[in-house]
Amino acid sequence: MDENNYENRNEHKHENCFLCNHPVMKHVFIAILTFLGAFAAFYVVTDWHYKQMLDPIVQMRKMDRMMMKEARQAERIAHKDILKGEWLEHKAGEIVHIEKTDDAFKIIINLRPFDNDEKNVEVTTEGNKLTVNAAGETKKRNKNAIIRFTQSFIFPEEAKLSEMSKFKDGDKYIIVVPIED
């Protein structure tokens, strides 16, 4: 008797079931319900996203992050420019430097970047201003590069630029500007 009761519980007899008699309609309804569920999920997620996009607080945070990022980039560029300027000053100091003694100013030019030729260095004067123009060609890593250097020096009135002397000493080109007593 228990066995009969057990069998009756597991058996489902649906005599008036429309979908049991039409299996194609069952699959169509399942597909429609799946589509509606997916559409509802998509709509909810899209609605959340657009609400967050249009929220002024979220937009202000995004703008703050973008402005901070641009500020960091500007700082990096400025720092890079400062380092480049320091490097150029250092390199200029390696090419030309000036010394003052009791009786003269000495301008010492390193000729190595300018093919060790004093003909590649031009020295001009105008009033109490002395200008050094130099050019040379170098080869680094299978590349030819042209180096051009210009620097001006303004001397005090007691310096006699008209009596300056120039000479080559090894790989140095020395310009001596005497000082009036």
C-alpha cells in the first residue's frame, strides 16, 4: 500500500495542461521569458550606469582626478625642462668657461666638440660685449650631428677688448682680455 501511495505522489497527470500537449509552444514561452529577463537585467544595469554618469558628485570626482592627472603631467614636464636646462648649463660650462685674474680675463674654450680646430670658433666684439660662436660636426652611434654654440660675455669698462689676444693650447682655445690698471 505504501508503494502505491509513493507512485501516485511522483506521477503528475496534467490532463488540462496546454503546454504539455504543445512542446513547441513551451520552448517559445521559455525563450520569450528568457529574453524578457535579460532585457530587464540590461535595463537595470543601464539605468544604474546612466544615473551614476549624470550624478554631479561623481562627475566632480572625475574632473578632480583628471585635473590632478594633468597637474602631475605638467609637473613632470616642468621638472624635465629644469633638468634639461641644468644639463645644458653643465655642458656649456664644459665647453666655455671664464676665469678672472688680477690683470686679465681668460675665456677658455674646449675645442674637442668643434673638431679641435680654432677656425671653427669665431670671436666678435661690439663695445664691451664679446660673442663666441662655434660650430663642429660629431659622429655618435653612426649618426652625424652638428653642434652649434653661441655665448656672449659683457665685460666691465676697464676691460680692453680691442687688445685681446687669442691662442691655441692643446685642445683649448684661450682668449685673453687685458684689464686696464
